[in-house]
Amino acid sequence: MGDCSSVVLTLDGHGGGQIVTRDGKQFAVTETVDSLTGRSLRVVLTGDVFPGCASVGFHIESVEGSNVVTSFSGSLFGRCCNTLAGTYQFTRS
């Protein structure tokens, strides 16, 4: 997926956007809302980056900010080579 030690997430306000990795790789983002799991962001990976790896997801568990979202965080999920697990936080710059 490139150098993911730092990424820039851009959301378009209409359920889409993109993630750009530190080394400039770009991936489409789609927002999904599920009645069971809530809101998630799904990053679609291209086959030439990680063959057999379709997507990575960010389940949104906490949103900070009153009138304007300043950050959100939650858990990472997906199956890429190994099962992905962990936490994340995106902060508005």
C-alpha cells in the first residue's frame, strides 16, 4: 500500500474521497453506513500494489468536534496478506 506511516485523507462530503500515502500513492475512499456496524470508510486498493488485497476499512467509533469535525478515530479492518487489526485516528489539519 505504499508508505503508510503518514497519510492524507481527503473526503468530498458526498460519500467519497481519497487517501494519499507518504510516497504519493493514491487510493479511492468510499463511505458506507451499515445498520449493524455503523459508519465506515473503505479504501479500495489496486491489484498492482498488493495482489489479492481488495480493500482496507476504517470503522468510525468516535468523532470529535461540535459544529465542525476536528478528528475521528476507530478500528482498522480488512484482509491483506494477513488480517489487519488495530486503531487509527485522523485529525483535521
